[in-house]
Amino acid sequence: MTFGLFFGAGNLIFPVELGRLAGGATTTTCAGFLLTAVGIPVLGVVASAVSGSSSVHEMTSRVSVRYATAVTCLLYLTIGPAFAIPRTATVPYEIGVAPFVAAGSGTPALAVFTVLFFGATLAASLRPGRLMDWVGRYLTPLFLVLLTVLVVATLADPMPTDPARAPAPPYDRLPLVRGLLDGYNTMDALASLAFSIVIIEAIGRAGITGRRAVTRQTARSGLVAVVPLAVVYIALAHLGRTSNLVVPDATNGGTVLAGVSRHYYGVAGQVLIAGIVLVACLKTSIGLVVSCAEMFARMFLRSLSVRGWVVVFCVVSAVVANAGLTTIIAWSVPVLMFLCPLAVTTIALGLLTPWLGGRRLPHQVMTGCVAVAAVLDLVRALPVQNSLTRAVVSLADAVLPWSADGLGWVVPAVVGLAVGCLLSRRGAPRAGRGCPATR
């Protein structure tokens, strides 16, 4: 279940694109990608179990209730209608529809496809029945089998390629760091904070109780999920690396997958993988719409019902999806550069719960320092730059170590944690006081 939660069909495109652009630096870049796309999400689930929290809102409430509400909203909007849900429509479009659309007809075709896709999502989300179980039990394994057949073909009958191809910018500099940042795009670091309660509840239904026992079993399930996740990502990166001559004009990982499928299995193979990706993405879309709707209905009790939020999220996602996959990815990067450091901070603080106890200051100071640095990373990653944003970036480079590499938040995180712990020891709360989560 842990593997299934973290590996959506949308995750296909990023390791493929990494391999296509990194060229000879694919191995190093992929190592960084695995750290943030596999390692951090698993740690996120473990952190939730260690901290004894029932939701991301509870985990972040140690900073403040207002911060917890704001971060929870931003997190669910990012893995929901702002980026992740629209991406579930644009990925199958790029793989299954775009290759068959005549030049100049892309925009109308995408509009029609998104209306049909989110119409199906809406219908299933309002009355899901057994659709989710059926899709998850049969079609996701079928999707993985087909993907395996495609990857095996690239190994048994390699595509013509240039193995010594130099990496394209920005992969020609610090490829390990570039891989770390690419791992943000999967959004699994954020999703781990949302999915952790699902995994922990499943462990509880299996009869395992007590924080230590639940944490131990959570770690085991994470280790089991790590292996297939890493294998799939490595295989996809290899596929992307060897595809540059077969699909020379690809614009993203979706078009690479479509071109490679056609190369090996012709139109029939491309149609088949398009169908499986479509269903897998539809399943992911339904799950995200329902989970986001339930969270917003729970957080804003006097607003819409769950069904009302489902309608809103489907309509908004359909509108955003028409921007296209490449545009969605471009604008999601700045948001992820801001949110992912905060997610990593939340995970780290959750893992440190046995040592920090109910002290709030380490949470507050560390999170505050990281938030300031993360805003600067957001500005740097904006697709459109002007004189003001360039001035902000120059200031960040002068003040923060590793800022130019997208890791300007690391030193503030360490300093913030140290300062927060020092201040909390000097002004230790009296017995019986602490954060709400420990009372």
C-alpha cells in the first residue's frame, strides 16, 4: 500500500526527463533524486508515527495553530487542484492523445480531453463505489507489468544513443544537487505528510498498537516500499538517458515515454500504455480530489460539504490543466522550492520528538529560519524574472551558503534548531506545560 500511495502515474515523467537531460551524469543525478523522491517521503511517514500525530495539521501546530492551518491548506492545494490533480490529466494527454493530434489542434484537443477526464473524475468522486479497489487491484499491476516490458525492451534491444553525451544545463553543474531538487517535483515529500495517517491507521487495523510498535512497523513498510520505488525510478532514468536519438525533440518525460513506446511496439504499444496510464492517472485524480475535499470540509466546517468541495476542485483542476504539462511543471517548481524545505523541517522535527518533547521554541525558531530562506528559493525559481527578483536572488547568494544551488535553507535550518533548543533550555516550561500534542 505504501508503494501504491507514493507511486502515481505522474511520477513516471520526472525520472525520464532527468535521464534525457542529465546524459552522462544520470547516475549521480539519479542518486540525488532517490534521496528526495524516495528517502524523505518514507521518513515523513515514520516521523508522523514517532511524533504520535494524527495529521499534518497536528504535526505543524507545535509552531502555531495559524501556521498549521496555512501550511496544511498550501500543502493540500499543491498536491490537489493547483498542480498535482491537473497533472493527472496532462500526463495521459501527452502520452496518449498529443502524438495523434494534428499540428495546431493541440489546444482544443487538450480542452476536450480535460473536460472528459474531470467529468469522469467528478462522477467517480461523488459515487466512487468499488471503482478505486478494482482499479488499484487490477489495473495498477497491469500498468507496472507493461512498464516492465517496456524497460526490459530498452535493455534487451538498446536504442541507438550516445553514451558519452554531455549533460545539458543545469545538469552540467552539481548533478547530485540537481537530482535532489528534481525529487521535489514528485511532491511525495509533501504527500507523505498527508498519507501518513492512512498508513498508520492501516497498521492499527492489523492489531499493532503502541507508539513504539507502530513506529517499528511503519519503518518496515517504508523499507519494503523503498526497493520497488528505487528500481522503477532507476529504470525510468535509464530509459530517458538512452532515448535522445529516438525522441530528439521531446519537451517533457511524457512525450519521451510515448516516443519510446512507439519505437518498440508501434502504434498498438503506444495506445496500450496510453490506456493504462489514463486509468492509473484517473485513479490518482479521484483519490486526490476526495482526500482534498474531505480535508477542506473538515478544516472549514461552515463552508461547503465534501461533495461541494469535490465539484469545486474538479472544475478548478480542469481549468488549470489547460495550461499544459510543461507550464504546470514550470510554475509548480517555485511553490515546491518553498514548501519542500518546510516539509523536510516538519519531518526532521517529528523524528526529533523523543528528544524535543513538548518544547515549542525549537519548532518555531527552526521553521521561521527555514521559511525565510525558502521564500528566497521560491523567488529564484520563478519562471519570469525582473530587476527586483534578480536583486533578491543576489542578496540571497551573498548571505546564505549554497543558496545559488537551491539549498539556501539548510544552514538556517541547522542554526534555527540549535538556537531554538538553547533558548528552550534557558526558559524551560514548568512541569505540566508543553505543546498541545503532548498534553
